[in-house]
Amino acid sequence: MAARPLVARQPNERLQTLIQEAGCSNAGLARRVNMVGAERGLDLRYDKTSVARWLRGQQPRGRAPGTIAEALGRKLGRTVTIDEIGMANGKNLASGVGLQFAPTVTGAIEQVCELWRSDVGRRDFLTGSAVASSALVEPSRDWLITGADPQVARAAGSRVGMPDVEAVRATTAALVDLDHRFGSGHVRPVLVHYLNSVVSGLLSGAYRESTGRQLFAAVSRLTELAGYMAIDTGQPGLAQRYYIQALRLAQAAGDRAYGGYVLAASMSHLAAQLGNPREIAQLARAAQEGARGRVTPRAEAMFHAAEARGHALLGDARTCLETAARAEAALERAEPDSGDDPDWIAHFDHAYLADELAHCHRDLGQAEAAARRAKESLDGHPESRARRRGIGLALLATAQVQLREVEQACHTGTRAMELLGTVRSTRGAEYLEDLQQRLLPYGDEPAVREFGARLELQAA
């Protein structure tokens, strides 16, 4: 076999410039990178020599470039991409499309349409991008301090009316139903092509003020759904971009309540999946503050439940349980079938709240409470929520492992596996993988071996 040709490394001038801008020493940057890595569960041991190697052109592997960008971003107080630090490894990451909260309505339309075009084109900078925590929190700050857009009406382009808005809403409802039944792996390509081919034309059309507000509200909902589907297909970096744009579109719609939902139900849960507890609580509190007085008790309950998840991951049991109690009290105030709740929050019932609280108790190591809440959740979720029930079963099995009910956990986990096998969902697979990891200490038991074999067979 011929030897691989040597390629001369070029000094990383981009990284050098950012280090100078941040006022960091090499040793200082190394410490910051190690700290961010620890938050992400990485055991990094970089020092000033490591930074010197990066400056000479070495490209660290795995999640390191994203961690370095995050560390510099925190020091600079803004989002930093891995392209800016010269570690994109040839991928086009320079545009940062979808990561900014545009200052104008025109800018918001341009940015979200470019995001859709890039997603349909399967550009590397989207599918391979990591999540920057600062790019989750910064838009929430912009949303909090930015006033309402004074005007959204447009005079140029094809006429857009309320029938077009109703078509977007109906398409959203149909896609939500398909996603619940079959998982995002089957549905997301259809959604993205619809956004790029139809919805982009609507946003660029001509519409009156009232129609425009309704249009932005409908497109915000659909864009948030695309972000959720990106998570469910294992693309959190892409989901982040969709969520930021959904937040900006909600601002253009003048819908503070739905903006709060995007922060608490979408961005906060993305931070939870990534294990960033501080950001979870920050985003949920931003939702509460920014939508204060404009949401129903049901939405309040969801906002508090999201915050409780963050406190649980931080290990703050007292604050978590206090916040969870506020969530339960708010949901008790919600009037069933009153018609007051918008469609985006109507699904949040006692079963969903129990699911959130089961996660909290699991993360706090309160196994009995986690199992009780998981069972409550399963009792309330209808059969049509296949993915949600599968995840709930996996969560219950995890609690049973914590209680050392290993054989029962394997039985419950098998039920979860069978149900999740009917949908294409990366999230579901991740819950099963987590359960398998928790069963490793009991690997000699026959039930554990059988569960592992079945899981391996299903994944094949």
C-alpha cells in the first residue's frame, strides 16, 4: 500500500485572531475548553501546548472543535462557529445560516428561506453541525428585549390570503399526526420540501397586515415541528437552527405565547437532551418572563415543568420539586375543553406532565417516584401516541433498574423496544441505548443478556 502523502499544515490564523480578541492566553483557553467539555461529559485534559498545536494547524477530532468554539463564544459573549476557529475541516460553515435572530422581518424571511434551501440541498454545514449552547440562549435574550415588529405586510409578489394560511395549518396537523404514528424518519423529508417549495413562496408573496401575522404564526409552528423532527432523526445542530427561526417567526406574528413555547418546549428540551442543565432553566425562565400574562394555565404548567427538568439535572432537588409543584398547580387551573388553549399546547395534559416529572425524579435518583410518575404517564397516553408510549416504557424500565428490579426492567424494556420498533425515531433508540447502559452492571443475568440480544437484533 502506498504511503499517504504528507500535507503541510497551515497556521490557524482564524483561531489566533479570536484568541487575541477574547484576551485569552493559551493556558486560559485550554482551561475554558476543559470546563465546557466537563459540562458535556467529556474528560478533556488540554493545556497550553495543545492550544499551540492547534495554532500550528492541528485539527482535534470528535466533539473537540465544537467545544473550543463554545468556550471562545462564552468568553466573547456571542456565538462562535467551528468555521470561525478554522476547524471546519473543509466544510462550508461560514454562513452561520439559521443561527441568528434577525433584526428585521425581511432579514427573518431571507434567513429562514435560506435554511430551508440548505436543508433540502443536504449541505454539510447543517447535517454535521454541533449545537452551541450560547446560540440557544442568545436568541432568547434578543426575543426578550426586542419590541414587536411594527409592520409585516408586503406589497410585492403573488397575493397570499387566509386560504393559504389555512392550508399551512392543515398540512401541519396532518404531518403531526403522521409523525406521532410513524416517527420523523418517515415524515421529515416531506416537511422540509414543503417548506422550501411552497411556504417560502408564501412568505415572499404579498399580504395584508392581519393575514401576514397569521401566516407568520402558522409558519412558525411548522418550522418548530421541523426542528423537533430534526432531533428525532439525530440532528440536534440542525434542530437548533430551526428553533431559532421558529422563535423569530413567532415574534413577527406578534405571538409572545408561542415564542415562550418555542423556548420552553423546544430549545429547553434540546438543552436537556444535550445535558446542559443551566441552559434548560434559563430558557424556561425566559419563556415565563417573556410571555407573562399572555399564556393560559396549561402553557404555564409546561413552562414550569421545563424549568424543573433543569433543576433536576443540576441536582437541586428542593428547587426542582418547588417548580414541579407550581407546574401541577397551574395545570389544575386549566379548564378542560374550554377552548381557551391554542392548538400548540392543547396536548399538554396530566400524562405529559407526569412524563416530565418522571424525568425529573429519574435524574434526581428518586427511583420510586420516577416509576410512579412514569406509570401515570403511560396510563394517560392513548395508543395513538406510539413513540411517546415507547419512550415512557423505556423511562419506566430505567426507574426499575434504579430500584434493582432487573428482570421487570428487562420485561418493560422489551415492551418499549417492540413499540419503538414500529416508528423511525432516533430519540426512541437513544432511550433504549440508555437503558442498556444502565443494565450493564447486571450483564450476567439471563434476562439482561436476552434483552441485549433482542436489542442488537432490532438494530441490525
